Amino acid sequence: MTEETPGFDEKPDVPSGATPDDAEPQAASPSGEGAAPAGDASAQLAGLTAQLDQVRTALGERTADLQRLQAEYQNYRRRVERDRITVKEIAIANLLTELLPVLDDIGRAREHGELVGGFKSVAESLETVAAKMGLQQFGKDGEPFDPTIHEALMHSYAPDVTETTCVAILQPGYRFGERTIRPARVAVAEPQPGAQTVKADEAETADDKESGGPDEG
């Protein structure tokens, strides 16, 4: 008794060399499958352009912030340096102010011929150090009186001056850089009252004599 082969009635597989008619027809793919339509490409390009503009705007803002921050830092450094210099100048000026009475004593000792021996050497060293720190002495006889740097302690009249003049320096003044530590204390002399009028009349008389006198009528 012969056994039936199972699946004998099933259709055999299509051999590899079979013609397209023997194979099952495949569904035709739509035209342009796998490639984006032209409209989608334009939309993508527009989106990328917008993103690029946003990135450029953000970059510009961050660059401006960085420049502003750098400028503020530079201003801060300048302020700190200026304040440091100011504090240093104030400290030196205060120190030199405390030394002025000692310098006055040295000056009086020099005027009286008492600046001799070891005291002279110490005094000159102190004056040298003060000068190196920037201390400058001012005030001379015969210079015009300036109320911003002179302090008048004595007042008189003199016929030989044409303006208010320092005729004696009672105590020298000192400055540190542009800062006046102490004004020069002076005795001043002013022109005699009416002296300017007399001199003006004398000048007119001299002019008349040189021109031959006033015209006769």
C-alpha cells in the first residue's frame, strides 16, 4: 500500500529562472518614492534659514554682552587703580604733614647757624628723604601774593610796589604733587593809597611835556 506524499496538491515554488508571467505580480511603487517632494524641501530650507538667523541673533547678543562685560571690567580696573593711587597719595601727604614742624625747626636752626655736626647730617638726610617722597617747598620774597597758596599774617603799605606783594616769608609753604599741604605764611605789602593816582598824573604830565604842552586856543 503506497503512502500519499503530504502537500502534493500544493503549488510548487516558482523556480529562479521563471518568467515574469509565472511569478506573482508585485504592486508598483508610487512615482518618486524615497525622495521628498519639492514643497517639503523648500519648507526644510526655510526652517534651516530661520534657525540660522536665530543662531546669528543669539551670537550677536552674546558678543555684545561679552563686550559690555569687558568694558565694565576695564572701568573697574581703572577705578581700583585710581583709588589705590589716591589712597597712597593721601597716606604720604599725611606723613609729610606730620614732618613739617620738624622741617621748620631745621630751617630755624640753619638760619641761626646751629645746624652743625651730627645734627646737620641727620637734618639733611631727613630733608633728602622728604624731597624724594615728593615734598616741595615754595615761597619767595618779592613774588605776587596769591591767596590760594599764601596766607598773609602781616600787612603793610609800601611806595615801591605796584600790587600786593610778599615782602617776607615768615614760614615756607609745602606742596605734594598738585596738593598744597601748607600755604606759605607771609607778610604782604600793598601800594600806598593814592599812589596809583599820583603816578598816573605824573605820567600824563610827562606826556604833555614831551608833546610840547597842551594846544593853545
